[in-house]
Amino acid sequence: ATPTALLVGTGRGAQLGILIKGPEVLESTRRVDTVVLDKTGTVTEGRMTLVETHVADGEDEAEVLRLAGALEHASEHPIAQAVARAAADTTGPLPAVEGFTNVEGLGVQGVVDGHAVLVGRPKLLAEWSQHLPVELERHLEAAQAAGRTAVAVGWDGKARAVLVVADVVKPTSAEAIRQLRALGLTPVLLTGDNEAVARSVAAEVGIDEVIAEVLPADKVDVVKKLQAEGRTVAMVGDGVNDAAALAQADLGLAMGTGTDVAIEASDLTLVRGDLRVAADAIRLSRRTLATIK
Ligand code: ADP
Ligand code: MG
């Protein structure tokens, strides 16, 4: 083997946004036939985004977002950050809030532009006699059935909207899965999340094999079990929870946007957190090895 070719491979890797622990990593890459992908933060963004806004008859969507967004801007909750971000993006600078109160486990309340605004569970609004009209109730239930989180918005004595937030799939994930398949690899989605959410994410990006409701400590056993079936496994993850599985895998790939623990436990780091680079890494390794032989 020529060390020079290996070094060229690793240098090119750095250009593509791949950090490689050592040249020996390239060898394991060649045999990989299965790619296990952690869901949250790897296939998905790993943070909540506002995905649906449903307003009651006669309500103005922009006004709902402006008032709800202003109130949520004062809260640290992941739901609140999704709503505030969406509001700032669509309606511009948000008005100030007076008398902000966090009602533990229920939602938030405060005064925005002279309106007493509530955002949270329907139960919070009901405490102020604000009841959701049937059509909004239906949207709320449909979202929850799909494994998403829905909250209600009301002000001045009236329930006005339902907002749905979800962790969304990264725009590059479906293309990455296509490329991995083209390289002859079988993708497997691994998650602690429930089966319904996992199946819908898998369908969106084109993965057939789903292993859901796996406790953090059991992820490593999933990798071991696949290896016991004779598969050579690459694992892509980003979290503290993924470290043991990344180390157990024949090839561990960490998202550079993830935790230090995950990066430490892996063979390769995808600097930009773009899953397409996992396919680049495998292609590059194969090409580099072909040059050597
Ligand atoms: P979790 O974060 O696990 O959902 P919390 O106790 O933080 O538990 O919140 C419970 C529920 O209360 C949330 O699912 C949401 O419906 C509502 N809630 C809490 N804080 C907010 C907020 N800032 N904005 C909207 N809804 C909220
Ligand atoms: Mg919480």
C-alpha cells in the first residue's frame, strides 16, 4: 500500500468536509453494507419548526403569528422558539410583552399591544373560558395523532388559532439516502421516538427499515445485533446517546453539528452536518482504495 494515496484520500476528505481519524478507517468503509441513521439531529434538524397554522373563521393569520410570536419570544421552551422564529421571519420585528407569565406545564400568558394573549395547551385557554371551535379542535387532534405537537392561541376572551410544531427532515436527507442506496447500502432508521413518528420520517426520506422506541442505552445492542446477522455496519449519529453505538459500529460517522462525545467516539466526522457527505465519504474511501490496489 502506498501511504501517499491514503494521505491524498484524507486530504481530499478535509476539502469535502470530512474529518478522518486515521487512514485505516478507509479500509472499513469498503466493506460496509448497512447504514444505521439516528433520526433526531441526523436525518431531521433536531429542533422544532412551525409547520402548520390554523386560524378560526375571521381571524388573520399574520396577526395570530405576530401576537403569539411576541409572547413566545419571552419563553425558552422549544415550542416557543419555533413560534417566535416563524413569526419574526414572516411578520418582522415583534412587539414587546408586558406581564409575561410562564404557567408551568400549560403555556404562557402576557399582554401584547394591549391584548391579553395566551399560548399553550387548550386547558390553559379553557381556564379563561376560551374554548376551541370544532374545526380547530379537529386540527389539533389530527396533528397529535401524527405525532406532532399542537398548541392553542387566544386573546381577549377568544380562542383564535392552533399552531403545529414538529422536528422537520433536513432538506438534504432524501437525496443522501438515494446516494447511499446507489452505493449499494441499505439504510436503517434508528430512534427512541415512537413508531408513528419514525415511520413518517422514514417514508419521507425513503427508508424501509425502521427500529423505533429504542432506549438510549440499547442503541449499541441494535448495532451488535445487525453485526451478528453478518452485516457490516456504518452508524451515523450526533448525540451523547449515540456514542456507544458509534464506537461499536464498523464505521462510526458523527455529525459535526453534534456533541463532542459523539465526535470523539466516531471514525469520521461530517463537518457540516449534511448527510450527503456520508455518501461522499464512502465514495471517496472506495476510490482511494481502488487507487492503491
Ligand atoms: P414538554 O416540554 O415535555 O411538553 P412542558 O411541561 O414543558 O412539557 O410543557 C407541557 C405542555 O405545555 C407543552 O407540550 C405545551 O403544550 C404547553 N407549553 C408549555 N410551555 C409552552 C410555551 N412556551 N408555549 C406553548 N405551549 C407551551
Ligand atoms: Mg419541557
